Amino acid sequence: MVDRDDDIHLGIHSSALFFGKYDVLAVMICYAITLLLLAVAGLMTGLGIAYFAGLIVAEGIAFHHYKLIKDRSREKCFEAFLHNNWFGAAVFAGLVVDYLVR
């Protein structure tokens, strides 16, 4: 979303251009699907409360990203992009803590 103008200029077919005005919705659907699949995987493998707490923290981070990108401000979208590693870190931390308390 940050590079949309550059993508148009260079003729790159990015997901931001593909989804057009539905780009924010597409990002949030991807977050939802990811969290759902991670929850299903956690249930199937018998992970505990710490793992699911990590997923809840990741959900909060995804919501924070929504607040940043909803207006499609280039600066805020870049901030969300740079902050995205915390989503994965929350999931990983939940997994590690769940493993350690067993």
C-alpha cells in the first residue's frame, strides 16, 4: 500500500493495485484467516492457554494495524508495515511460553 504510486509508475501488478479500494479489507481478511488457521492448528496439536493468549495479543496487533491503514495514509501504512513483525512475535512468544510451562 505504501508503494502503490511506484507500482503504477513501474507497471508492477501488486496486491494493493489488484485489490484496489478493497485493499484494507483484503489485509484484514488475511489476518483473520491467519489467526483462524493458527487457532485450529493450536487446537489440533493440544496447545495450551499461553499459545492462545499469544493469538489474542496478535489479534490486538492486527486491530492496531487496521487503525493505522484504514485511511490509507502512506506514512501510517509504512508504520504498520514496519510494525508487522510484532504480529509474528506475539504468536511465537505464545508458543514458546506454552512449551516452557509444560
